[in-house]
Amino acid sequence: MSGRHKRWVSRRAERDCHGRSLEQRTPRQRAVVAGRGTRDTPRIEAIPSTENTLRERSAGIKTFLIADVRGYTTFTQDRGDEAAAELATAFAELARVEIESGGGELVDQRGDEVLAVFDSARQAIRTAIELQLKLVAKTVAEPRLPLAVGIGLDAGEAVAVDGGFRGGALNLAARLCSVAEAGEVLATREVAHLARKVDGVRYVERGSMRVKGLDEPIEVIMVRPELEDLAQDLAFRRALGPVASRAPATQTQNPYKGLRAFEEADAAGGGLVPLLRPA
């Protein structure tokens, strides 16, 4: 049935029902007016506005979480594609479960890295820590799959584009992710300020880092469980083996690697470059 015919049927049903109570209307009339349709008159669906959807996703301050598996390329070279695929699958599944249960949205996942967005900085912090706890436990239990993951967090306004987001907060989260050690969560002071005190969480000052393109150094906070430093857990580092001794990369041509939410132009447009170093 054409759209024009559907509208005519709906108007006809409304005219026929004028003055009748809901009980007095025929099942066909009730179905058409309610938008449920019948066998002869299909249900008429409301088409959501793309503009409104983007506006809703763009509204307010978002907290971005970027996580990346350390040593994934070397692991692939040493162990082969099948083992690397198993490692990436284990990481992706743990990340998805924790992000969704923590109230976040998994924006993108590509191999050894994920991007998530949260409406709450507190939720993002809790999720990052819970994810690291799960990754550490999984690595200790199965050392053949070393889930050496660094996580970066930043918060700010962002624009929703093509199923993802674009903004300075994503760039900075990526920089922090690139320098975080296995088991670490690094966040900007803005994230800690928004979240304030979080039960069971400890903020540790990590000093300032200078990012080319920004006038002032950024203050970096290590976010960790209150009673333990996962990055220094002996069982975890023993299970990681050689991966634990490899320092995270401090310079790379493309800090976003495979995530489609980022493009090389984002870094140039945002005035940020991949190099992060202590101020």
C-alpha cells in the first residue's frame, strides 16, 4: 500500500470513528488510528529524525574511554594470527560487557582497541577500573593471553559525526591511552573534577605532560583501586612476561590506529600531535 493510501485510510478511520467511544470502534478502526495496522493496512512507523538523534548525542559533556592492548603487534608476530585473533576477541568481549554494564556506549571496536563514551565521569572511572580488574584476573588465570591494556580518559564537549564523535577530549584520551602502562588508567584533571570522590577509587598525581599545540601542560591523574596498584601487581607482571618490561609508546604517526571514529585529520585539526612527554 502506498504512503498516500495509508494516510487516506487513517483519515477515513478517524472520520468513521468520530463521536464513538473506544469500545464502539471496530478492531480495524482501533488498529489503524493507533498506528498498529491490520493485515490489509500495514503498521505505520514513525521515522526518527537524524538531526534530533545527533542533537541528543551531542548534548552536554561526555567522558571518553579509550583502551588499547600493549604489545599486540609483537604478540601477533611471535604467536601468529590465530592466537592474536583469540587475544583480540577476549579483550573485545570483556570490554563490551564492562562498558555496557557500566552505563556506557561502545562507539567503536577495532582489533586491539576500543572507544566508549559515557554521560557520567564517575561511571567512566568505575568502568575503567572494573575493566582493568577483569583484564588482570584473566591474564593471571590464562598467561597465554596477555591482556596488557592501557586506558585513557578525558571529558569535554564533542560533536557526533558518522556514528562516532569528534573533539579535543577524544584526542587527549588517545594520548593518555598511548602512554598508560599495562593495568593503568590515566585521566585528565577534568575527569577527576567532574567525578569528585568515588568510593573505592584513589587518585594519584602523575605530574604534568606537555602536548604540542596546547599553551599549558595538562595535569595527569592515575586512577586506581584504593587498596592496590594493578600495574604493579606481581602475579600480573609475571603472567605478562616480556610484555610487562616494554614501555608504552610515546610517539606514533597515528595515535588512533584502527578506530574509525578518528582520522589523521582529527589530530591536525585539533592542533595536537602524538608526542606526550613530562613537562
